[in-house]
Amino acid sequence: MAADERQVQEYLELTKKMKSYEEALGVLYWDMRTGAPRKGLNTRSETIGVLSTDLFKLSTSERMGELLDALSAPSAFESLSPMLKRSVTESKKEYDRSKKIPADLYQKYVVLASQAESVWEECKPNNDFATFRPYLEQVVDYQKRFIELWGYEDNKYDTLLDAYEPGMTVRKLDAVFGALREKLVPLVAAVASKPPVDTSFMSRKVPMETQRAFSEFILKEIGYDFAAGRLDPTTHPFATGLNPGDVRVTTRYIEDDFQNSLFSTIHEGGHALYEQNISPDLIGTNLCTGTSMGIHESQSRLWENMIGRSRPFWERYYADFQRMTPELSDVPLDDFYRAVNEVKASLIRTEADELTYNLHIMIRYELEKQLMNDQLQVADLPAAWNAKYKEYLGIEPPNDELGVLQDVHWSGGGFGYFPSYALGNMYAAQMMDAMRKALPSFDALVAAGDFEPIKAWLTDKIYRHGRLLTPSEVIRSVAGAELDPTYLTTYLEAKYSEIYKM
């Protein structure tokens, strides 16, 4: 029996209402992170808690359950369009997961997470883990309670991974990370044995207004639509996709570290290009977003590193950069290109080079697994963090601001998110290989500043589908195979062998 058209319509109206709540919450979160008055943050957190709980109640309502049961019935499901099938499948998965969490527990957690993010913002620059610690302990406790309610099979951490990268497990990730680490460690060592790159000029002071102007210029060049977005300063850069017509980018300006804002802007711009180019047909549905954090990060990393740090990119834009930034007008292009691709063990993940970046992710992954499996306590996190950095990168943070407090993710409950960055690097390399085969003149296009064919290919293969395809379906569609880490190591070996003349 075909699906009841009235039920289909009611389901679509309910999901559209939920998307409206999500958009309102997105604006509130964006405002909190981009300059909302400090005195209003506690009240704002309460407001977010109320709206989030209303949204949660809608998503787990009795009527939503009835509609999903009706539309999921085999005879009705088979009569649905591909878009509706995918929408119902995603809604059912989220419904079954969310239904296990009591609404009052969820509201308390949302308020806590919002407050914890604000406390983190104050504690980070003050190197104050002690004040932040009780908030983080509560967030971790909530995560553990949720895991027990959701249930798990092999590893408690699996249920958190699946929320960000559907289908991913500790077993799969350990295998992929193991293969990646096996290739990266000797490559990092080989680079370290070569003479260091001159980066002395990279700390020259560049006015923040100049940085902002060049960031805006580059965003426009790569195809970011300012009529459907904006660029604002923040403590920790992020992009917010409210709908394809409103996708906002933030960055961080540091006067004596201009590349921080430049590459953060391109990184977030990659996220934004994805969100701005989702098919209009998906607006108002639960499919109008990226399919996973790993696929999303593939786009930010592809644009930031594989395009934004490439030689053809700077052959095109270095003259513009020097014109707008006279502070570096005496630096030769080759020196600049090598400097922005310097390999050097660093304390800060967001400032890490392509080669060592994945080691930063592996550290966080290991610590998260330990926290969720009761093998590590929050109180011991700073010491464990420092020990991992010593083990993986040979350096040790002098304080918690440069160590355990550097990322916003844990304060907001984003456990399971960090592996997405490394997955994104691997997806991006595999996608880049496929794109180069489809666009043989890829380097020439970048060198000419002609990004339209590149953006069109990415839109056709990835962006327009939103959440209509699963992560596995996306990479198989693009590359004809499942995720394979060898594409990333091959890319890194070729790039850094040329830069360091190995």
C-alpha cells in the first residue's frame, strides 16, 4: 500500500518546523561566539536550553513516532521518492537514538554545554584549567550517561563516532589510523633531517584590517557568496550553515601571525562552499546539511591545504597578497610558498602543518577513548595530554592554554568529532585524485584563479547532495572505492619531497 499523502505532508511540515528551530538556535550560537554581551550569556544559555528542548520534544514526539512508523512500513516506504526515503531513514535513526534520552536530562545538558563553552572562552587565555575542570567533568559525565542510554556493542566510544561519521567504529578507525601512522612517522623524521625552512618573515606584523581585506578577497575568489554569508572575528574559527542562503564564516586575526587568519578563513570557506551549494530542493528537510563531519572536513582541508597552500594558488595570488600586504613585499614567492608549508612539530592543532596534523588528531582520539571507557579521569587530562604530545610529537606544552585548553570542542560536548578532521584529510586526498583525473588542467585552472570548474565538479559530486548520500556512498561515487589512506600518504610524500628536496 502506497504511503498516505496526508502523512507525508504532515511529516514534511514537522521536519520543516524542526529545521526552523535549528536555524534560530544557529543564529543564537553564532551570536554568542561573535561578540554577544558577556553579561547576557547565562540568560542566553537558558534561552538556548528552552528552544533546544522544544526541538528535542518535537523530534521525539508521539506524533513523530507514529509518522515514522507509518512511513517506514515496507509497503509505504517503497512508494516514497529517494529523497523521502533517505529523510525518513535519517529521522528514524535519530528518533530511536533521541527517544532514549529523557527531555529534562537533555535540557540540563544543553544549558550546561552552553555555559561550559562560555567558561572555556574565559579560562583558555587565563590558563585556568582548574575553573574549567568541574564543567568539563559534568559534560563528560553526561556523555557517559548518554552512551549507556543509547547502548553500544564493541566499544563505548563507537556510539559517539557514529553521531559524526555514520558507520565508523573504533575497530575501523584504529586500522586506518594505524596504517596512516606507519607512513607518517618516517616521513616526518625524514623531513626533520633536512635543513629547516626560513620562516622568520612570517611573524611580521600585518594590520588586522589588512588581514580582513585579504581574507574577504580570497573568499570571493574561491566562490564564496557574500550575498549568502558574512565574515566575522571570533576566538575559535567556525562556519555556520543556517540554510544555503545564509552560511556564515568566522576567523581569528593575530597581528604577528597573519597566516592564522588567512588559512582559517580558507578552511571555513571550504565548509561554507559545501553548505551554500546544497540543492534548493533539500531546503526545509533534515537533508539540507553535510552528510557527515568527515566529508565536511574533507572540503575545508581540500580548500585550505590542497588548493590554498599549493604552488599554483600562490603563483596566481602572491602578487595580490604583496600589493595588499607591503610588509612582505621583499619576500620571494618560493620562500613564501615553502614557509606556508613548513613542517614543524607544534603545540597547536589549528596551526599544525599537513604532515603532523593527523598526529594531533590521534592524540585527541586516544584521550577521548580513554575518557569514555573510564580509563582516564578529567582531573588527569592535562598530564595525559602533555605526555601524549611528548610521545607523538616530541614536544611538551608549557601550560594548559597551549595544551588541553586549546580546543572548544570538549566544552560543548563534541566528543567523537576530532577523528573527522583526519578522516577529512583522507577523503580529500582521494577526492583530489579523482578530480585531477576528471579535470586534467586542474593546476592550470588554479594558477589562473578559475575555480568555477572545480567548484562545479565538487557541487555535482558532493555539495548538491547534502545528506542525501551517506559518507560511504559519497566516496564510492566520487572515487569508485571505499576510504583508502594511501591516497593521503602518496600526496604528502610527493609534496614534501619536492619542498624539502628529498
